[in-house]
Amino acid sequence: MTLTRDAAGQAAQEQQLAHAVALRRDLHRHPEVMFNEHRTAAVVRGELDALGIPWKPCAGTGTVAVISGTRAPVAGAPRIALRADLDALPLTESTGLPYASVHAGVMHACGHDGHTASLLAAAAALKARADELPAPVTLLFQPAEEGGHGGKMMVEAGAVDAVDEVYAWHNWPPFPLGTARVAPGPMMAANGEWTAVITGRGGHAAQPHQCIDPIVTGAHFVTMAQQIVSREVPPGEAAVVTVTCFHGGTADNIIPDAVEMIGTVRAATTTLRDHLATRVQAVLNAACAASGATPTFKYVPCYPATVNNPACAARAAAALADLLGEAAVSAVGMPLMAAEDFGYFTSAKPGAFILLGAGRPGQAFEPCHSPRFDFNDELIPVAVRLCLRLAGLPA
């Protein structure tokens, strides 16, 4: 797959793609978690310097760069921004690859190494054709996507103040390579975290009548919490309540004083997410009222929903259809209940979030956040061509 329209530039573009793959694997080998992406930021900025693209730091280890040509902007052409995330995850890699992480307990298990390398490859392609651009293009290299609200920090720092539209893409292994998903409206969920503590009265397991058993109360709470979505949320609305941790007890003959549970709420809208949290707390209070236990509840809202602007989603879908074929592009299965802090950008400016299929033909896929995950390098030329199309250039 080539990025130019003439054979003369094919060798150069193939060399650029080879460089992008090598860069991606270098980033994979040297992952850094949120707000510690110092080497990654240096690599990004060094690549931009080599291309002659001006940049400025943003949100610490983040970088904002702008590509402008010599021609006057075309009337009505949107000034777009393209975003890539930088950070890795606190996870021990088990791929066995020659470019596996050299940092114990840290790995690129979500493909941010590929997103960054792809945007740098797109930067090279856009810079080479800067004089054809109908409007300036802003590149956003964002830190701390994995729970650190780096997108919020970039928006607050003014990274998209001079932008009309903002776009991002994410590799998605469950979808086959050569396919894509983009939908108007919600694409990724709003998420929130909660912690519930049930305090009872501990004692001997042989004398439960002298205790207020927090484990039994917790079991009732878990069962009741799982009915919130199925019995209170309309079937057409995407929502999730999940209990992910249940901690309590020390021995087979001791009823503990307290148990702690941790979980998540997720929904296609930020409003529904927050409503789910209030219902989780109400269920907790009811379970404790029935047993005489005392509830404590803490809720922390995380990322807002990532909601695509309909016009931007249509523009992205048209570009993808030209690149991959109309049959390869759909909105089936959207929104996902995974969360993404690109929602901060789409809350500030019209934009669209795109999922590019990364599944390798004939191979079982490893999902994002798996210790066996590895980004599919065949996505890089697809992503570059998509960036060119979104910037208003033939690809």
C-alpha cells in the first residue's frame, strides 16, 4: 500500500513506512506510563524537528504541532486536528517479541505506540504536501489517556482553540483488518468508579446470630446491583454496572467486621452514567438497611462519553469508504462500553472518533490491555491515508 499518487514517490514512501514501523517498535520497547512519557515526548519532538514542523509542549509531556502551507486557506475548509495518545499501561508484557518492553511492569498493551508512530508518519506525508493543504493541520500528541485525563489538560491549555474539527482513531483487534467503525452520536462510554464499604459486626462463624454479617449483605448488594441495568434502563440504551472486587474476611471461622467492594458504571451518555451511580448507592443503602449494616459509598466520575458530531462522523465515514470500500465501514456495535478521554476533545469541538479493525486474518486476536497484545503494523499506512483524506488531500 502506497501513500502517493505517482510511482516516482513510491520508494520514498515505502522508506517512510519502514521508518514508522521501526519507530513504533522502538516505542513499544520503551513504554512509559501516564505523565512519565519523557522519552516518548523526546522521540516525537525529535521527529517533528527532523521534518521541520514547529511544535510546542502542552500538558507536560504532550506536544502540539501545526503544519501550514504557503497557499492561502480555502474558504470553508475546516482547520482540523489529529490526535494520538502516548502512554503505556502498568502491565507485564508476555509477548516474547524481540522488541518487547525493557521496563518491568510496563507495556504498550493498547496500541498507543502505533497511534503515535502513525501520526508521525502522517506528519511526514502532510509536510511533504503542505502546499496542497486547504487549511492548517494541528497534530496533538496527548499524554495520560489511560486514566490521567490528559485530553482534558490539553483542551484546558488551549490545544484546540484554533481548530474547527478534531479527529482520532484507535486500533480495535476484534474487528478485521480492512474494516472500520464510525457512528454519529456516542462512540465510547462515559465511565465512573465506585467503592462501597459495608460495616457490620464481626464475630464467630458458629454464632452468626450475634453478628451483622457484611458478607451476606454484600452478596445481596451484588445481586441487586446487577438488576439495575436489566430492570431500570431501556433495552435500547447502552449501560453497564459491574462489581470487579469483593474484599473481606481472614479465616473460615471469623465473620469480619466489614467488606469492601469496587466497581464501575458505564453508559452511552454522561447523564445516564451518573444516574447509574446514584442507583448503585441506593441499592447499597437498601441492602444495609435490611441487615442493619452501615454503608459507605464513594463515586468518582471518570471520562465523559465520546460523542461524534454527525457531520464529522459522516466525513470520516466517507473518507474510510473511499479507502476501504463502503462495505467495510459501518456503525454496527456502537457505542462500545470502553471509555476514552477523547471525549474531552469532542466536548470542546466538533469531531469524530474512529475504530480501525486490527484483527489479523486467520489468527485469534489478543484484546487491548492483554499482556500478549501487539499493535498490527499493517494499520500504519491505512491510518496515514485516512489522515490525508481528513486533511482534504487525495490519498
